Amino acid sequence: MRLVASEQFHESLIGQYRDLIHEAVLESESDHKTRVNIGKLNAKLQVILKAAAYDGLPENVVNELIDNAIPATKAA
């Protein structure tokens, strides 16, 4: 029973950080959503990484969430 509750808490925590990262990306986009202010996004992600570490969420999990949330750019 305790393991199930722990897994549910972990999944809930991941969901919360997924939402925070998505919000950070949206807040860092330009008005026309054609560009991302990398400095602003980086600052927000650093805060999120520190909070996740405090909450006990492994850095590799947060990095995967970030990789999934950041729009890919096309190389010319």
C-alpha cells in the first residue's frame, strides 16, 4: 500500500514539474510565439531544477521533462 502511494506521489510530482516547465516555455516565448528568450527560459529552468532537487525529483527526470517541453528547432 505504501509503495502505491509513493508511486502516485512521484507521478503527481512529475506532472507538476511538467506543468511548471511548460509554463516557463510559454512565458519565455515572444508575443508572436516565433521566438524564445533563451536567457529568460534558462533562468526559469534553473529555479525549477533547484526546486525539483529540493523536492527529491532526480535531475535526469527533470532534464527529460525539459527536453520534451522545449520546441525543437530545425537546422538550416
